[in-house]
Amino acid sequence: MISLRYAARALALSLTLAAAGGFCVAGSSLASATGDPIGGSQLAAAGVIVNLGPGTPPPPAMPGASYLLADLDTGQVLVAKAPHAPHLPASTLKTLTALTVIPLLDANTKILVKPEDVDVDGTRFGILAGASYNVGTLLQGMLITSGNDAATTLARGNQSLALTLQEMNAIAADLHACDTVAMDPSGLDKAGQQSSAYDLALIDRAAMKLPDFRGYVSTKQVSLPGGTSADGKPKPGFQVANHNTLLHNYQGAIGIKNGYTVAAKFTYIEAATRAGKTYLLTEMASPDGSWHPAAAMLDWAFAYGPSVAPIGALVDPGDPVMPKPALAAGVRPQSLSADPDRMSARPPVLTPWIAMTGGIGVLALAGSFSRRNIFSRRR
């Protein structure tokens, strides 16, 4: 019998997803009835958006279709171009996967890899079906080498792909990342999946508050332990380097994540610290795979950022940026088959229509439980 505690969590997650239909309808990043975008009215301006002070040179050109530069600590947005435009996120979406599972899965817990975990498209970490790896190693493989096999294994290890996607979208809604719809934990292109330069900044500002996440994305090289392949042959371990080339080439770089697919083009989330100042840069749909444009923008930020008036802000989860929510239907992740072999203390998520029958008292209980157990632990 499902305990009241876990039933409350399931109900809370369903309510969060239902409320996301009111807070975050896909493609709508409006913050109020005035029609201003989340983060400030100036973020709706065309072209490169920046408030230059006297004698301050303009920021360097960026090749991406959209981008955003912000102070990681204060959340002040200094430069942007089409920050709320929806684009395919590619592997930068793995940072939302990490933000979701790090507070829920112990880093030392081992997950048995299944054949379907490694039978994925795109970049692989090199884990072996039939072998067990701890969560920390899988997170390294997902964030450092962009392993789609590691991302799929982690999502399944979090009870199921379906539940992980629901939790990813619930967290995006909690962060007011209303341009974001997650359909695949690895970031591989899927119909309906999208994010924006603004949302990636929100997601990764939250993720960088997790010490484990910071540690993973700043690691330049990692070793994968050996194991035995499906045909019984021993496989030696090997070392792999972080795919984020800025991390290896820019003084003060601290991560975070890059991505690429043919449709998404190059996507980037970068951060660097110098003299106690940390800037966060996100870029989407770039034709350029080089780290040099990001380095030039970060150089400009460190040189002139303090003299530039902000054009907006990265909102905090508790900020009242939206009108009173309505329980309207929004875009939901596709239903994926749950893993029947994975036993978890968490129950299946209840559907929103069941959740709404709980009454006012249960709503209060569920909302409180959700905030404490799903979202609060990542801060």
C-alpha cells in the first residue's frame, strides 16, 4: 500500500504539472497581463539588446541566432539577442536532467545498465550493458562527455524515463523556464522539445547552486572503469576529456555544457569567474563550433560588465512573474513505458484529473510536500 507520504509527493508532482499549464504554456514566456516577457520588458526588443554607458564599446558579435549574457550571482542580464526565441537545445538539456536527478539519486548508488540504455543515437560515454555503474560516474559521463547512454540510464534509474521527464518539466515550470519543454533526457531532437537562451540561463543558474553539479561540469578529464561486455569479454577502462573546449582554453572557465545536432546546430552554456565576478553565457542555433566567440564575449563582460546597465533579470523561482494561474492544459511529455524491473519507493505519478479531486486540504499538503521534496533540495 502506498504510504501517505509518497502519495502526497505523487499528487504534488501532478499538481505541479497541471499548474504548469497555467504558468508555462509552451511558447508563452509572457510574465504578466501587460505582455512583458519573463525577465523584463526590454528582453522583447529586436536585435542585440544592451544598455551601453558612455565610452563603453558594443559587445562582440555572436554567431548564434539567440544568446544571453548574465551575472551568475545577481541574475542581472547584460546583453541578449532573441533571448526567449524557442530553439532545439541539443545536449545542453542534459543540465536540466542533472538538476532533476542529482537531488534524488545518491551518487554512490549503482544502476544496472540495460541493452536499451546503450542502444541510443549520438554521443556515448561507453558504458557496458550488463554492468553496474554508480550514479556519480553516470553523471560524469552525461555532463563531461555528453553521453546519451549515461543520460538514458540515469533517467531510467530514476524509476522511469516518463517520470524523469515529468520531473524535468515540473522543475522547468518551477523556475519559470516557460520556453522549455523536455521530451528526451539526453537532449536528442524530439518533436515538441525546445528551450531558449533565457531558460537555459535560468536552469543553469539553479544547477550551479549544487556543489556536485559544479564539480562535474568543471572536471576536465574523467576515467571510465572497465567491465565485461555482453559477450563476456573484459573491457579495459579509459580516460575521456570534457567536450566543453572553452574549459580547456579560457582562463577562469568553470563549465558548463555544450551540445550539437544537425537540426539544433551548436548550443552552448558557458561560465567563467575572474576577480570574484562570474558571468554566464548561453547561446543557441550557432553555426560556429569554436570556443572563440564565447571567449570574446566573456572578455567584454569582465572588462565592461560593471559599467553596463542591466536589460533585465534572471527571475528566481519564487518571484511572482505570472498572473494568477489557471489549471489549463499545456504541453506534456509523451508517455513512455515505465521500467517494470526497477523498484522504487516512489509511486507512479497520479494523473492531473485525479489530483484535482483531492480537495483544498490535500492541495495544501501536496504543495508543501512538493516544494520541500522535489524542488527545495536542489537549492
